[in-house]
Amino acid sequence: MRFKILLLCLAVCACIAAGISRAAGAGADAARRRAVDRGLEWLAGKQSRLGHWTARDGRYPTAMTALAGTALLCEGSTTTQGKYAPQIRRAVDYLVSRSCANGLIGDPLRDDRYTYGHGFAMLFLSEVLGEEEDADRREKLVDVLTRAVRFTGEAQTKAGGWGYVSAKDGNDFDEGSTTITQVQGLRGCRNAGISVPGEIIDKAVAYIRGCTGPDGGVYYSSKHRAGGRPAITAAAVACLFNAGDYDDKYVPKLLAYCKKNLYSMTGRDFGHWHYTHFYYSQVLYREGGKEWEDYRDRIVAKILREAGADGSWSERSIGDVYGTAINLIILQIDGATLPIYQR
């Protein structure tokens, strides 16, 4: 009899614990949703009448517009439907208007790191193209992205990477972070039906492999092969997944390096926190399982703690538009709205 009573008590306790756990999970989801809603409202309110967003001191309008637009797309809006359709349309029109004759999306005279903007713009516009219902806008996007892919191919260095500017403008200098941006943009274009030459991707994958140290850390550049960078390594794994490279020996080595160096959420050990977790969240979400769930809970808690009273997130280096857009993408990534972030 006592044993039956004990079992009954244990069952009741288990039910109560499960109920508390579900309630806590629902509460956390509601808090995240509120933070996302407030952040998106803040971001939408910062868009200029011309359709663009900028970083601190008016810099990097192409990159900031693409990142802010991507954050709005993650909510589920498109150019024709949803709460943020007007803002997304204006962002698309702005970036299309910045498409140069040679295919570059951006302004090389005002932006000394124009490949970042070009890569992020390719990604944003390709995600828009996949859902675009307006025939005229689709035609424009196909033209812009086709020429953008050609520009990216011509901007690639002999080593297979990309620098802050094209190989021609930058004396063939390359570095990891802009290389990842180009590859992800190219993958978005390929997903949307734009032709992307396979040799461009193959050279980029070979570049990343060539920049990887024995411990799994990816170097800053093919010309500066000393010390792996946690931020670039996290981005490299996301890039390799986008490129379809799931090597069962090489990729786990990079993942092990990331797990060793990125466990801390502070970013004090490696810097570039937003850039790092923008990509690392993509990697772990794709991996799934308990590791993703634990990481998600920790990073969501950190992001929510740091939200400003106005719904934005402060970022001292590049600016609040950048910090807010990145955090909003991370908070919405498991919504799987955009093909580039899906498992």
C-alpha cells in the first residue's frame, strides 16, 4: 500500500514538474516574441525615406539595408504580404537602384568594404526573389542577381577567396569574413534559380580548407596564416554547409574548435560577438538536438537581457541598426522562414 502511495506521489510530482516546465517554456517564448516585435518595430522606424538603413555615421548603407531587410523577412513578411511589406519593398527598390553596370550592388566610391554589402545584398535579394509575386520586380531581381553573381566571380582572388574589395581593386588580397559573405550570397542566388558557376564555389571551399590550421581554427587570410579566429571559423562552418560540404572528418574538426572557443557567451575572448553568433547560431540550428536547444536558451536569454527600452540593441562599433538586425535574425532563426537558414 505504501509503495502504491509512493508511486502516486512520484507521478503527481512528475506531472507538476512537466507543467512548470511547459509554463516556463511558454513564458520564454512569449518574452522572445515580445522582444522580436519591439525590435522589428524599432528597425522599421529607422528606415530612411529612400529605403535604406545605415551604420554609425551613415556608413555601409548597402550592408545595413540588406541585414535589416533580412530581419524583416524572417518575420514572414514579403514585398507583397505581411506587416512589413512596405519596408521590404523600399529596401528592395533601394538595393536594385544601387546595382552598377559591372554587377556590384553598392557604391565603391563611398564604401571602402563594398564586398560585405554586395554579399549581404545578394543574400537578401535572392530570398526576396524566391517569394516575389510581382512579375516586373522578379524580372529586375533576376537581372540584378545574375550580374551580381558574375561580379562576385570576377572579384575572386587567385587563392579562391575575397577581400574587402574586388581582387583587382585590392591587389588580390583576401580574408575569411568577406569570403563567407560571398559564398552565402551565391548559395542564396542558386537556391532562387540564378545560375552560379560551380568552379567559384569549389575554389572558395578549397580556400577555406587551405586556411584551416591543425587545431581546426580558420586563419584570417591565406596571406596571414597564424592563429585561428573563432569568429571566422564559425562563419566558415556555416559557409561549408551552404556550399554542400559535409565532410565527416574536416567539418567536425572545425565544429570542435568552435565548441571549445565559443562556449562563453561574453565574446571577451574572441571579439566580433554579433558576427560570430550570427553564423554560429545558423550552424547549431542546422545541427539541431540538445546542443542547439541549450545554446538557443542561453543566447536568447543573453539577447533579451540586453534589449534597450526602445526595443533596439546597442552595438558600439558598427551601430545599433547592425546589432538589432543581427539579434533579430538570431531570435527568429528557428522559425525557418528563409530557405538559407533552413535545415
